Amino acid sequence: MDKRKIIVRDISWLAFNGRVLQEAGDESVPLRERIRFLGISSSNLDEFFRVRVAALKRMIEFGSKANMHLETSPEKILEEINFKVTNQQNQFNQTWDDILEKLKNQKIFLLNDKQLKREQQKFVLSYYNDHVRSNIVPLMIERINIFPTLNDKSIYLACKLSKSDGSIVQRFALVSVPTRLSRFIILPSVDNCHYIILLEDVIRFCLPQIFSYFGYDTFSAHIIKVTRDAEIDIDNDISTSFLQKIEKGLKNRKKGKPVRFSFDKEIDSDVLNYLIKRLGLSNKDNIQSGGRIHNFKDFINFPDAVFKQKSLRKKPFIHPLLQNANSVTQVILQRDVLLNFPYHSFDSVIDILREAAISPDVLSIKVTCYRLASGSNIINALTNAVRNGKSVTVVLELRARFDEEANIEWKETLEDAGVKVFIGVPNMKVHAKLCLIKKRINNHTVHYGFVSTGNLNEKTSQVYGDHCLLTSDRNIMADVNRVFTYLENPKNTQPLKSCKKLIVSPVAMRGQLHSLIDKEIRNAREGKSSSIILKVNSLSDEELILKLYDAVRNGVKLKMIIRGICCMFTENKKYKRKIKAISIIDEYLEHARVMIFHNDGKEKVFISSADWMVRNIDHRIEVACPIHDKEIQKELKDILDIQLSDNVKARILDNELSNAYVNNEHTRKIRSQIETYNYLLKKKYTPVEISSN
């Protein structure tokens, strides 16, 4: 397939991270949110290096022998990545310098170890002795034959110890900055000002105490950080259980090859050269100098307490149809309800499971779990359901990237409570978000539950924009039941192939999407109205992009809202209609996937867990769910119309990846997340008539 017909995925991703940096640089954004966006961009970039850059390096290393999807010219892609990352890092540093000035204007000061006043020095020394000292063990690295494996989620102080009169030979040491402690220590307030010191600067200040027994009197310490290849390589040893393979892969990840080595540009050259030599690094390993602060992802949790102005973020509210209902379940048994997070409260999802856990008529509960919140109320409801005699089945995806360890722990917790746990499908991630509850009513068995675009996670639901359909639709629930039948016995794919309403990956998604697009193309050729509205996180699947090219060349009206990767060229003289393609980066993370096909006036509306990427279409269990309720169809369309009208936080997705904002000079300013909140808050719904049964 001609690679030149699409934008390189990794370059498009960097453009997305550029949009995140734009938010950090936007002076109209509250300071705490600007800092958070810097943290997000840093976290994003870490994962990008762990996964994508690591994959490109393996492609170069293994070439055609690599058992992976190959990119054309990975060497050239890496060159472009390095160029763009360097430019973005410069932008990052300029933004952080501006934010520091703005913090000072609000009497908030970030101090280092050299800037402390006497009382603050006493406080820091006391804090070190009470909280930090027992959590650090310095490594005298010159005396270690085998250099330690540096954790890529940690930062280290590379220390140089010397004697001012030269009477003792200088030595090098490494101190790991503890991750179990807060990175931010709020110092005693003086003159109505707020002072913060970072944990690494507390350690820097106390270096004389840490190394007192060596007799040195001169110390320097600078931050270093190693980013490692995070892909899990699981062998094909059939005698090893799937869980053991995951655990083995996690251990391998911790000692994966370095893909980036970052350091404070002020570091002593002799310390730096020694570390590069001992780590076995070369110029090919992305050795990058930077500022004083690394692991900026921690700044997502910059302390709120220092800000005078409280967050303006609006609180989620209970869906009006559920607000005064005695039972969420009773409402769902009468009609479909669409929850729109983070505007609607996630409590309604937890209530469904709590009600099922205590209802004497509920027989069983089945759910899929991908990423769970720490201290999950979902898990609490499910374990209580077992205690109340219900049969509970959880399909837990152990390979949810960077959540593997947490999910292994959840597996043990659930199994200890008596839950039947299935750990996904070999060679395929279970990414569908499903719940199926079986209940007996008047000697009849009914099924109800939900299909969602987002995870069963009450914490991320407060910041992720998602849709969750609560339904007892017999046809949809029958298909959900078929998906669970497959997940409990993945050797037989027939249940997936038998689904009549749900579009399921990997057995049917690609074919049905092609058919839906083809119908729009036929209608356009016949002079009928034809259109597609697509909202996804990422669009990178080549076949589907080429199909969309075919559609717009034939006159199909295409509108797209794509938060992240967009590999499609949206501008071409051969297109009969101009494509509307935007990305919205704002306070909440746009995470929902929605598809609307005109279908000759009989619109087909879907919510989905799947992005339009090869992995989602061909290598995961995903579900696209039709929306039959006309009122909900209109609700979804109204929300998409609001988002497509955004001219405050929307950027144009053009061929040059310029990230230009949508022009709002001559129109009313529309910030879609605020408009959506107000729309849902004021929306009137047809009342639900609760059956006496």
C-alpha cells in the first residue's frame, strides 16, 4: 500500500502533543491547568519513547525479521522525531519559564536548595530526617561491578563528592528520588507567600548529612533519567501460564533497553561521561540535555492548596431521568439512558452494580474491566454481589499498558472474593466496555446492563469525555451475552460472528465499516444525500483512510473530530467536498468514539470502544453499539454539532500539521465543553413511566 497516501503516525502524534503544549502556553488557561498540561505533555512523551520510539529502533535492529507492523524508513522517522521533540522541548522550557513568572505574581515560589532562608533550612532538615532519610540508600557506583538497572519511572541524583583541599579522591554516587513520597513539599508560609521545594532539592540540601562519614565537604548533584523500551515480549512457551508470561514480561520491561537518557545540562562533564560509559549508551540512544527538572509528569499533581482561586471545574450531575428515581434499574428496564461523562455523574454506573448486588432477583453479573481506579467502587460492588450469592464474572485485561501490575493485583482480590475471573484472550486485548446483568422478573429472565466508550473507572470518568448506554434492549443484550460467551471460551469465535446488532472486532468491524462507507459512496454517486460524521481518538488505519478518500472524492460529506493521531490528508483538490476535520484539546480529555452514517435518511448512529487503528480493528475485542432510541440519537448529534462548532479549543487538522485554531473573529465564541455541559444541564427528557413489576 502506498505509504505516501497517509501521514506518518508518529509525526501526527507529535502534532497532537504539540496541541497539549499549546494549552500549557495559553495564558487564558488557569495557571494550575497550564502546569497540568505541561505534566500531561511530559507523560505523553515518556510513553511515546517507551513504546513508539522503542518500536522504531527495534525495526531498524531486526529489519524484515521483526514480527511487527513495519514503517517505511524508520531511520528517517526517528530523525524527524528528534528534530520535532527538540523544538517542542524548547517550547516546553519557554512555557515553564513563563509559568514560573506568573506563579511569582501570585506569590507562589518554587525554591531550590540554594534559595532557602534559615527557618526554611531548619524545616527541610527536619523533614528529611522524619520522612526521607529512611527511604533512600545511596549507591557508590564506582565500586559496583555490575551497574544497577535504573528504573525508568524514577529520577536519580547523580552526585559528585569531593574535598576542597584535594586531600581525598573524588567519587560518584547515585541517589534515587523516592516515588512513594510527594514530590512537592510546602514550606512554612512567610509574608502571605507560598513556598514549595521539590523532593530532589530536599535531598540536595541534605547531601552533607547523607555522605557525612566519607569526609567530603563539596557536593554537586544533578538529575538524570532513563526511559526504557516498555513493550512486553512474551515468549511462546506453552508450558508457561498466561499470567506467568505477563509477570515475566513486566520484569523484562524494567530492564528493557534504554531509548532515551535525559540529564540536567548543568551536570559535571566527568559524571556525565562516566554514566554514559557505565550505562553502555551511544549517540543512537537519544542522549538529551535538559533543564533542572525531569519527570515533569509529576506536576500533574502540583499542589492545589497554594492557589487562592479554587478550581472553576463544574461538578458532574445525576442524569435527570435518574435523579429522582428510586432505582436506576427500574428506569433502564423501561427505556435507554445515555450517560455523558464527565458531565453526568459516574455514580449511576456504580448504582446499577450496587442494586444488582443486593437485589434478590438478580442471578448473575458479567463485566469487562480494562483500567480500574485505585480503591475501585466497581470492585467493591462486585465482591459484595458474590457475598450476596450472585454469580459474578469479570473479564480482566491484564495487558492494559502500564496497568498490568495493578490488574494482576485486582485479579487476586476478585478471586479471593469468589469472583470468576477470565484474563483476556491470547494474542488479543479485550478493550470492549460491557456489562450484562441477568434478572428474574415474574418467572421471566431479563437482561440489562451497559455498553460504554470508556473504562469502568470512577476517577478518570471525571476528566474523560465518554458515552455510556444503559439499556435493556433485548437484541443488544443478546449480542453482549454472545460476546461474554466467547470471552469465557475464546477457542470458539462463532458467538462473535453471530452478533446481529453489535459490530464486533476482529470478526466483523472492518467489513461492516467498509460496507457502511460504501453505501454512502453509492448514494453520493446516485445524487442522494450522503454524509459521515466520525469522532475517534485516533485515525491511522490505512485501509479505512483510503476508503474515506474514495468517499470524499465521490462527494460524501465528511466531518471528523479526532483528538490525537490523524494520518489522513484532509486537503486535496480531488475532493468534491471540503472535509471538516478538527481536534479539541481542553479541560477534559475527549475520549468518546461516535459514528453517524446518513444512510439515505435512515441514519445509523453508533458509539464504540474502538479507534480506527489496525490494532483496534484487527487485534482487539472491540464493540460498536447502535443507538436505536431517537431521543438519544438526537442528543448525540446535538453534542457532535456543538463540538463541530467549537471555535475556542478546536484546531484544524490540515496536511501541514500546523495546529492552527479555528477562526472565531466574526462569530460568537463557542467552547464546546462548556456548551455541552449547559446543553445537558438544561435538556428536557420524556418522563419515564415505571412499571409496577
